[in-house]
Amino acid sequence: MNTAVGAEVRKVWTTKLGWGMLIGSVAFAAVGVISQIASSGVAGSSASPLTLGATQRSTLHRPPAVTSLR
């Protein structure tokens, strides 16, 4: 079993498939971030502009952890 898993890992690292998928996913994420930034504050957009302090705080603020589920 360990040799089979090792062979699969070696296959992914030695073929171009893994690198192509990595480059594709990074490019897809970059396009998503750029489109979100570009559409921020556009009239008719449901999202608040990123220039507002409240939007920046809500983006960067992590809510407190839930301690109990009563």
C-alpha cells in the first residue's frame, strides 16, 4: 500500500499535470480577486465598497469562537 501511494505521489510530481493544475488554480483565484476589487463600489452592486471602514473591518475581523451550542 505504501509503495502504491508513493508511486502516485511521484507520478504527480514528475508529470506536468500537477504544475498545470497549480498554475490554473492560482490564475483562477487571481481573476476572482481582481474582478471582486474591480466591481467594488460600482453602482447597482450589492457589495459595499472596499473603501468604507466598516467593510474593511468586517473583512479583516474574525468573529469570536462559539463556546457552547445550547
